[in-house]
Amino acid sequence: MNDIRRTILWVIFGFSLVMLWDQWQLHNGRPATFFPVPTASSAASAASAPANGVPNAAATAATVPGAGAPAIAAKPRELIEVTTDQVRATFDSEGASLVRVELLKYEDEHNPGKPVVLLDQSKDRFYVAQSGLVGNAGVAWPTHKTPMNLRDGPRKLADGQESLQLVFESVPQDGVQLIKTYTFTRGSYAVAVKHEVVNQSNQTLEPQLYVQLVRDGNKPQGESSFYSTFTGPAVFTEAKKYQKVEFADAKKGKAEFEKSTTSGYVAMVQHYFASAWLLPDGLKRDIAVEAVDLGQPLADCCYRATQLAPLGAVAPGQRQNVKATLFVGPQEEKELEAIFPGLELVKDYGWLTILAKPLYWLLHQLNEWLNNWGWAIVALVVLLKAAFYWLNAQAYRSMAKMKAINPRIMEMRERLKDNPQQMQVEMMKIYREEKVNPMGGCLPIAVQIPVFIALYWVLLSSVEIRNAPWLGWVQDLAAPDPYFILPLLMTASTLLQTWLNPTPPDPVQAKLMWIMPLAFSVMFFFFPAGLVLYWLTNNILSIAQQWMINKQLGVIN
């Protein structure tokens, strides 16, 4: 009896293993080994498996596929390269996905002489733009895993030519065909992408279009450890505007953003550059930002930002198309605004956007006039110092008065060092007699801090100053000063400013006043030259004004 039970258990166990193996094959987009489903195909399996990077569509009632058009053989899988005046783009014929984009007008700081590579599918990076269809159950929908053929045509934007088109066609399956038309335009990083659904079956189809950006969660190469910029997915909707999503939140399933909208975009953002999928306004779409396991040999791979939009019913013999826009390029604010109002927010100024945007506009206007981003930075700081001249004068007068009475304060502290309570009384008496407010030097400057922090983010985020020269030895305002001249001048100016300020009565605080500028100066040796130039100009103008006021009040000879 025990032997019979053991045999039955072994049979059940073996059959379970067979079933598990079949489900594992289906889960990974391959046909079942022992119990194949007649209507299954690699594309259909991919469309139902999030692990392959395809969003799940809502299940609908299964329909019987029609005979469809005669089979068209797919060409062997290949990588297709096209070149315009702005980019060199590589498509994978599997799904007609954009798998590599080189920005020809931006040099890679870590590979001199070579362009910046934004999208990439290699052993070191995974960052691609994909799209496809999902919908009725039982239909082999063309996804980004489906082989597609490229129609013959030019692959390079010729001189005098304004646009370049690439047309990819999927092999019809179950009477369904997807035609993708990519249109590159001279002078633009925005690519028009038309998705056309052709229903060659004898049943009504209800396709849903998905567009998505998929990338690993690793930081861009060479990112500074002395300042941090956002890298990750972002969502824009009319209701909640710009919403950043941290990779860690996406991995934990705790990302907060608007999940359904009729306008906006999904994007992948990093320092200076971004990519984004935009669908037409008014088209309802669901949004997802999530971690997916694509089996890539990369750490922290991968994350996807997806928009899924129903296209409505497509009757037999009919076509349905929708036009999308794919942006892959630098965060040039003017072009981003022209593509879609709100797309410029991928250039992340943080909570000071309301101040940063007008500062960037003014900086851009100054550069148009001076034709040099370095001098534009200097001119902008001069204008800001002029605007805040009165506030600064109030602060410096207060500091000068504090410096003038400092000998009396120090003498009083020494005399009453054993009586702290009486010391405070005497100190307040001196302040009243001399009409000095100890906070008078802080409050006017505190009002200006948000403006100068906003300017800091403008300079840190503006791709326009990348590879932009100033003068002489500074040939890239976005890179550290190669000879450390600006950081050394910055340190010297900070020490001079410390000497002009009143010495704190507390000896420990007085020492810290001299140590802190030296400690902070270490960062300036690694900061972009444009940022150091901004701080140095601000310091020099502050010293000049403070020196003048100190002379007027007789604090210095």
C-alpha cells in the first residue's frame, strides 16, 4: 500500500514538474514544450509577460482570428543606422526600437572627440525607446519583440533635405499589422512617430498602443560626487504637472504619480539630457513607472516608464493610426518649450523653478548680446548685485558698525568673563548706545539667498554652457578649471571677505570663521568653472561694496 502511495506521489510530482516547465517556457516568451497552445506566438507571449518589458493589457473576451493576409517572410534581424545633422540613431529591426542615439553636436567629456551617447544597448548600458500593441486575447499583437522590415529608402539626411523618413512594417500575424513611420527633422531632436494599425482579419480589433522608455538604474558615467542631479523617470500631467520618480521608489512599488490622464508625457531624465514619449492631447492613457527584470548583465536593471492608450475599435479591412513624438536630446529649454509646454521641466530646477526660469531667460538674453556664456554669467551677477545694492548696503553698514565696536565688546567680555549674565546685559547696552542690530547684517542677505541658489541651479542645469569657452585657459564652463586658477581666486576672495566682516566675540567662533572658507574651498576645485566664476564674481562685487562702506564709516583707513 505504501509503495502504491509513493508511486502516485511520484507521478503527481513528475507531472507538476512538467507543468511548471511549460509555464516557465511561456513566461519567458517561448512556446510550451509539452502542451503547446495553437494560437501562441513569441510576440503574443511577450505581450503578456511583464518580464519581457511589455505592459499587460486588460484581458478581453477571446476572439477567433481570421485567416488574414498571406504570410510575408521577416528579414533577418539587423541594426539599422541613420544619420541627420543632429543625431546618429540606431534601430533594432526587432520591434523597430530605437536602441542607440549619438548626439553629434555634444562631445563626450570622458571620450574626447566622440559624441555623447544617450540611448544605448550594450554590455555597459541599457537605455532604449520601445513601442508596440497589446489588446484582445488570442491575437498575436505586434510588440517591440516582433520582427519588422524596413522599407527601402535613404538612411542619411542629405544637404538641403529637411526631413528623413524610415518606415518599418511588421509581418502580419492573425491579420494584424503594425506600420511605424519615424520622421526626423533637420535641426530638431524631436522625432515624429506614426503608429498605423492595419486590420487584415475578419474580426473587429481593439488595439492599445504602448510607448515606453526602458533604462538601467545606474548613474551616468563620471557624475560628480560633490553635487547631485536627478537621474530617473519623470511624469507630466495637466493635473499634477511635473512628477519625478526615484528609482528606489519604483523598485519598491511606492512611486507616487498620476496614473491616468489625457495629456502629458513620460520621460527619463539625467544631467543635461533627457528622453520623452508624448502622445496626442485628448487621447486617454494609463501611466506606469516600474522596475522590470530583463535579464540584462547589468547592476540595477531595469526601469520602464510606459503610456498605454486604447485606440478604439478597428473594423475588418480598416486602419487606425496615432501620431506620437519621441524626444531624445539635450535639455535646451527653448526647443523643449516649442515641442510641448511643460517638457522644459525635465531641466530640473527643483523648488526654485519660479525664480530660476526668469534668471535663465535673462542669462540667455545676455549671451545673445555678448556671444559668450562666461561673460553672460559675469554680466548677470553684476545685474543682480545692482538690483540688491540697497539691501546689501544695509547689511554691510550693519557689519561695519559691528566691526567698529568690536574692540569694546572684546574688552567687556574679558572684564566680565566670570559673570556671563552681566556680560549679556552690558553687551545689549553697547548695542543700544551705538544703535547696532546684530541681525542687521544677516536679514538683508537672507532675502537674496533664494535668488542666488536659483542661479546656482540654472548654471548647474544648463546644457548650453557645456563645452562653452570663456577665455584663455577656461574652454569648458561645465568642467572644472584645469589649472585651478578660479578656485584659488575664489578661496582668496572668501578669506578677504572674512577679514572685512566683524570678528565674533567668541574665540572658537572667530577661529571657525577662518577655517570654514578653507574647508569649503576644497569643493570649488571640483565644481564646474561656470559655477566658480559666478561665485567669484559675486564675491568680488561684495568685497568692493563692503570695502567702500567700511571706508565711509572709518572702520578701515
